[in-house]
Amino acid sequence: MEVSRSDRRYAYEGVVDLRKGALGLRALVGKPEEDALYLFSNRRRNLLKLLSVDKWGTWAGTRRLHHNHFDWPEDPRGRQKLTAQELACLVMGGDLKKLRLKELLAG
């Protein structure tokens, strides 16, 4: 799966025990959509895990920021859909709120 080609990217609100592996994260999602990408974060927001399910199986990846924290989107519904640009900004440790404000002002 190419992450940039998936149009289903979700950031889960709240704190997740990231000691969970792929199967533990999959249980949090319920029935994951094929070729969707799910993101989870720890309490300090310096570590995230990505989960994806494709036709070959389930995979999980980890990203840690050593000197900063992720600008994690919060949503009371439990998960929030991200654009490709928002995903890239989030994973690189950028300011997601500034990016969204810029997109809103651009129209």
C-alpha cells in the first residue's frame, strides 16, 4: 500500500498504550477498512504508531520525535479524517493547526 494514495487516513483521539502491536491496535479500530491508515499517539505526543490492513495482512509502523511533540488533532467523535497534506505535516512534526488555518484562509 502506498500511504500517499490512500484517501482514508484517520487519527484517533486520546491516549493509546503503544506497547500494543498490530493486532492490539487493530482491536481498537474494530473492523479496519482495507488500505486505510490509522494513527495512534501516546500521552506525551512524542510517539505515534501507524496501522494499516491490506490484502496481504496487517502492518504497524512507529515514528518518534526526540525533541518535540506531534500536534495531535483532537476530535470528540474518536477519530478524525486527515488529508494527505495533513498526514505529512503531522508525521513530520509540523504544526497541524497552522496548516489547517492556512488551508481555510486559502479557501
